[in-house]
Amino acid sequence: MAERRLQVTSRLGLHARAAANLVRVASRFQSSLTLQRLDGKREEADAKSILSILTLAASRGTALRVVASGVDEQEALDAVVGLFSRDFDETEKSGADFSQAREELRCKGLGVSEGVVIGRVLRLQEGTREVYRAVIDEADLEHERRRFRAAVRLSRRQLETIKDRAEKELGRGHAYIFDAHLLFLEDAKLTRDVEDYIVRERANAEWAAKVVGDRLLSIYTEINDEYLRERGSDIEDVIQRLLANLTGEVPKYPNLSGDAVIVSPDLLPSTIAELNLNHVKAIATDAGGWTSHMAIIARGLGLTAVVGLRDFYQRTRTGDQIIVDAQRGEVVLHPSKATVDHYRLTAHTAGAPAVADGVEPGPVATLDGNQISLRANVELPSEFQAVRDFGACGVGLFRSEFLLSRPGLMSSEEEQYETYKSLAEAAGEHGAIVRLFDVGGEVGPDLKERERNPALGLRAVRFGLRNKQIMRTQVRAILRAAAAGRLSLVVPMVSDVADVRAAKQILHEELDQLAAAGDASFSKVQIGAMIEVPSAVLTAENIAREVDFFELGTNDLVQYTLAVDRGNDKVSDWFRTLHPAVLYGISRTLKAAQEAAIPVIVCGEMASTPAYAVLLVGLGAVDLSMIPATIPRVRAVLSQINAADAREVAARCVGLATADEVEELVRTEFRERWPELFPPNTLPKPIGTRLEF
């Protein structure tokens, strides 16, 4: 018999992948191999059984005894000890192993924060820590509960520090994210359930926190609503922080070089806030969506970001050259010299979006005199200043969902009032349009009742009409804030006139109540309808007679018209903005509004994209709302075209049969009519290249 003492030095400990490598090595020998813990827990494991190894729960620093017995025991012992010394062969492979992957690789994702940058990969691994179950003696249960409470207190102090830094560097509009994290730590649903699990199952605090966290996360994975589904990352963030503090692991972030592009499976909000971002140029992640907090923070910081890249992280190494092109929703790994030279013409360094000197406020005029209003889409108070900075004609869409600080808890009327008041003041004479909460059953009293398809279920106006007190509170706050400036409200996801009439009734009742209470600090507001589902398009003439304006949401209009989830990358190639059915819906809506003599504000990615904005003008749009930083670019393009030319191109597009035909016509016509305005990379890509990965 031969034996040796050693210590687990691998950062992740003896986890599943390391255990699998150990089994492969041990199984090459005839001798039996046993691992024994030396910390008094008396556990031992068969080194040839992966399940047996995992029961050791041997994290980094765990002391073990390796015992070999048999005809080749010394060779077996040396091989196992060598594997431990090499950290289970999990270090990054040499460059020679990647020789075949050095050719240029283009991967498609979703651009969530604009820009084009060239830099070097900095891999940042996050995600679930390896956590194992331990059985706690009855006499030690109270100690285990106290250990969990201490981790909660430490997590709270850390988050308060992060929140203070976020307020200074990112602004209060982003720091609210960490308010939500602090509230999670105070929520008995989390803390009580973890302590109950410790006692009931006699489990270690790490395991209990993971089990409870996984249960909460499972609720979010079933949510189809993109915005609320992304809030699951906040729960994950808090759970990961608790686990780190329970295990004593301190996050170590590398020093960032001057051209760092962070590549990660995902990035949690607190990680971004803790990183030194002075040298970060861009972010590229496998997961994430437009409404993830990572995307929101990236936009606020002006960091170029592309998300939803699936398994891109596994294809990279720290130091690889990379191009991140958020305009095209694409990253290029190992770009060729020709590709780099091409992108150097358009790349910019990261940082807050530049505000041009002497930004011209107000509408933009086309060459033939058409006046086009350019409004701002905003979702956080920290973006209010950008409304003025980029010369927006007020706020065309305020996404109020950030006021949902956590599931099941609505901001108070007073908190909402203060936000809407600030919005009205920032929007100035052009005013702002507040979208009523576009949420579903994931918020409110029926949180435990899962819908089979929330995206088509009790959401938006339907949710508000079923939970009228929530809608009344928001409407009342808007009415009060309207005394400070020009505010309007828009009802999301209306499907017919009945939805509009029901919402108007609540508006009128709240007006009457404020008047009866003798409160002079309120004002009437205009009410509009979001046109984003096919039934609203088909009945637009009827709806137009009931409202003061239309808000045409192109993102959801594409999604619902084509039955394509815009957050699902598996069907992203079917999400075709220039599909003839989408163009028909836009055209019909604009005509219905024109006949009723009401305005239409077109919002969404179409309005933010110069080529699509030209088509919208050609279809008859005169009021566009977009991300504030894109306003100067759209303004510059529209000021150099004739609306009559745009109408000719749009008329031909509407008559085509497929999205491919429309995109090809756009490429051809735009290159011929406005070659200096639309380089090839600013126009829709042919479908063949879109499918590249």
C-alpha cells in the first residue's frame, strides 16, 4: 500500500469536470485508489467513481490523503498526485492546440449598446460556483444558521459599497439595481427559506442557499416576457454573492489593458460595477438581451455591447484580437488584416456617447421640406439629460418598467410621481409620453400562478385592467406629475377598442377623484394606443377615433406579426423587420391615423436605424422616437434626402412578396440614390451571410 497527502489547489476544487479527469487517470491502473478527507469529516471516495468523488465536496484548500493498493500502486499514486499538481489539466491549452481555429470567425448576436470597436479579448468567467451538500449534526444547526446570517450581513455591506460607487460613477438611475439586490437580502422568502432548509434537511448553508436560489430562478426561466425574465439575473447575482461569502472566496478581477473587450458567458450587474471599466472598450456575452441590466448599464456607460452569442466564450482565449460591431450585431474573432483595415474606418473608442457641439434641437427638414420630429426613447432617469444633449423633441416613449424594483412589489405613488415629474421637466415644451406598465402576471398578487404563454396572456393593458389598483396608482401619479410639464400616457398592447375604452374610464375616474379631493396639483393628459399586435392594425381606424395619438412599436409589431420571439436566438433569422406584412401593418396604421387627423410616433429599432428611418419617412411617418445617442446620425441622414425619393422606394417595397426581395431592393436603391450616406455595412445583409456563425 502507498499513500500521499496533498491539497486541492484548483480554483473550482474537485468539481465535476475535474472529477471526470481523475476517474480517467485512476481507471488506467489495476490498483484501487481511495481519497480520504483529513479535516475530521471522515468521508472517503473511490477515485474510479465520479459520484463517489463528488460526495467528498472537496473545495479549494481541502486536504486529502490518497491511498493506492495493488500491483501497480506506486505508478497509480504518482499519476494521481501529478494530476492534482496540474490542477486536473484544466489550465488553458497551448496556442498550438488552437491552430486550426485561427481563421477569421464571425458570430451573430444582438447589439444592445451601439458602437464598433477593435480590441483584445479578456475572458471573464462567471456563473454558478460548485456547491456540495454536507450533513450538519443536530448540535451544529444553530451555528450553521448564524454562519448564513453573517454571510447575509457581509453581502449587504458589500452591496451598499457597490451602490455608493454606482451612484457616483453610473448615476442614480443605475444604482437602483443594487437597491433591488439589497431588498432581496431583506426578503424573508429568501432568508427564511434558506434557514428553514438548513434545519429541516440538516444541510450546510451553501447547499441550502443554492437550492432555494435555484427554486426562485426556475420561476424566472418560465417567463416569456423578455424584461421580467432578465430580472432572474438579479436573484442569481445575490445568490452567487452569498455563496462567495459563505465559502470565503474573494473575486479576483484581472488588471485591464487599454483595449480590453470583456468576453463572458454572462455578466452580473454587480460584477460590472466592481470592475475598473476605465480601459474596457466593449462587452460580448453568450447570454443576455436588450432589457438585461447588463445591457442597460452598458448603454448608460457608452460601452459597445453585443449579447446572445451562444457558445462564443468557449471559442476565445484572452489576448485574441476581436472586433465588436453592435450596429450589425456581430463579433469578429481573429479578424484578417483586410477586415481590421476596413473596420478601422468606423471603429471608435469606448466611453460615454459623444455629444456633438452645437447640436441642433427641434425637427429635422428633408431636402424637399418635410419636417420630421426626432424624439427620445428613455427608460432610466440617468438618461433624461441625454434628451437635451442630443436635441430630441421631447420623449417619445418612457418605458416605466424600471419602477418595478422587484417581483411583486410596485413603487409607491409618491415614488412614481417624483420620477414622472423629473421626466416632464427634462422633456421640456415637446413633452413626454409614459407607457403604462408593460408587464404580465409576474408582477402582482398572482405571482405563483404560472401562465403557459405569458407573452400572449394576462399582460400589458390586460394585466392593468385585471389589477386595476396598480393601473390607478400609476395613472394618478402621471396626472399629478403633468402639473409640472407636458405629459401623455400610452396604453400598451391594445387589441381592440374595448381595451382603450376601459383604460380611458380609469383615467377619467382618477381625474374626477383628484378634482373631488380639491387637489389642484394635477392636469389632464392625452391618451394614446400602442399599435403592436395584428388585431390593432386591422382595427386601427376604429381605435383612432378613441385616442389622441398612436404609438407604433415596431419591435413588438414584427414579433407578433411574424410570430417570432425577438429574444430567442434560435429563430432570429425569421425576425425580419422588412417583411412585407410588417410594412403593410405600418402603412395601414399611418393611413388610419392620417384619416383621423391624429399623430403617430414610430418607435423601436426601425426608427433608430438610418436606413429604416428613411423607409419610415417614405411610408408617411413624420414623428420618430429612438435611443438618444442615435438622433444625430438619423438627423444627418434625413437632412440629406428627399422625402419624395423615400416615398418611391417605400411604395415599391410594399408591393414585393418576401423580406429577401425587400432587402435586396433597399440595398440596390439606397446604393444608387444615396451612396455617400449608406455604405454597404449600414444596409441589410443578404440572408446567406446572415446565417453565418
